[in-house]
Amino acid sequence: MEERIAESAPRRRTWSEQRLYRPFVYGALGIALTLGFATGAGMLLLPVFGPPDGITWRTYTQAHGVAQAMGWAGLFVMGIAYHVVPRFRNTPMPFVRPQYLSLALVLAGVSFRFFGQSFHGWEYSDLLLQVSAVELIAGAVLFVGLTGWTLRQGNADHSQVEWWVWTELAWLVVSVLTHAWIVADMVDRDSPIASARLGEAFAHASLVGFIGNFVLGVSSRTLTGFMTLRPQLPILGRLSFVTLNAGVAMYVSGTLAKSADLWMLVATALELIGFVAFILALRLAEPKVETRRNITRRICATSGS
């Protein structure tokens, strides 16, 4: 009797079967198709129908940029990170609802920033901007906490890819704090236009720091298997990691501090060295590793014939 009840009870899905990344991908696509690609196409018409001073075009493009960076690309990275980081550590992620909360916070934060800045004539536009800053910080902190907790679990050997993930989390925090700085500056100046200097620092920290570190880190582990490449060169991998992030740190800090052109030139050169070293570390030009034949299939095919 007990066995029948156990068989009839619905089986609880494991963490891996829940496909947690899917709502994040759907959310990223939703932002891209509404506040991203669609508004980007509409921006082409704003200079024709917009006011002569160009305020509408500037506010619209700045809000569009945040939606693309944190909504389209950011949510996609968060969803994939929730999916692959536990696999790197060979451990499940026991939490589910907090991940959905981080999705809701980032979605709301991006949307409030877009509408608060694009429709700056509204009575509550400043309130929307302030709420967006708080929500993006809360969503980022929750994501960093859950991902960092997972990186510290499991029984798998620690690998170089974890350096990239930890640094990605740090740059996400820098990005959302810079975004909060932008919002505070807009409210303080009573201007709907964000500071170009702060906006450039935010864009670099989010795109190259947050998203770039995640893409390169995951690629350093997955491309070798997918493309049957030879083992990566660890020295070049470490050189890529150090120089790229040193360049991003110099670029972001130099932008905020209005540093001299030489400082920014060195920062750009370090980033270039990092990207080149990463490509060389993959050994793409070297002969690929020979794949072993599937002996099981050959035996089955022979016996079947």
C-alpha cells in the first residue's frame, strides 16, 4: 500500500531539471524586443520628429543603453551563470525562489530606469529613477550572494574559470553602484540627462567587466571540449585575466577621475593584451585533439548486422 502511494505521488523535480535559466532568457528576450531592439529602431526617427535641443533623443538613448546592458545582456548572463556555476562546482543549487526574486528585481529596475528617464516630464519620474537604482543593487547583491555561495560549495577541484566568475561578480557590484551614482547625480542636478563621464564608466564596467569576464571565463572551459582543442596554456590564461581586469580597472577609474590620455591609453593597451593572450591561450591554430571512436556503437552495429 505504501509503495503504491509513493508511486502515485508526483516526483519532485531535481534542481537540474527545473531549467532555472529559462525565465532569465525569456526576460532578456522580452527586454530586448521591447526596450532594446524596438526602441533602438525607434531612435532612428527621433532626430526627425524630436525637439530641436535633442533632449529627448539623449534621454532615450541613455535609457536604451541601460536596458541593453543590464536587461538584455545582464539577465542572459545571470541565467546562464545560475545554470553553469553549480556544474563547475559539481553541486546543486538548493535555492530557487531567491533566483526568481533577483530576476524580478532586475527586470523592474531596468524598466523603471527606462520609463523614468525617457518620460522625464512625469511627476514621479525622479522617484522611478531612484527606485530603479535600489532595485538593481538589490538584484545584483542577491545574484552575487547566491553565485558566490555556490562557488564555495561542492567537491570539484577549483579551476581558473572561478577567477573569472568571482571577478565578474565584483564588476557587477561596481556597475550597479555606478548606476546609482548616475541616478543620484541626475536627481541632484534636476536634469534628465545622465553624465556622459559616469555613463561611460558604467558601460565599461558592465560590458567589459561584468559580461566580458563571464563570457571569457566560461569560454575558457567550454570551448576546449566543444572544439576538441588542446589543453589551454595556463600562463597565457593567467596573463589574460590579470591584464584584462587591470585594464578595465584603470579605464573605469580613469574615466571617473578624468585622468590624462596617457593613463587611458595604457588601460586600453592592457585590455588589448588581455584579449590577445586569451585567444593565444586557446591554441586555436594548433592541431585538434583526435576524438576517440565510440566503441559501444560499433559493437552494437556489428551485432545488429
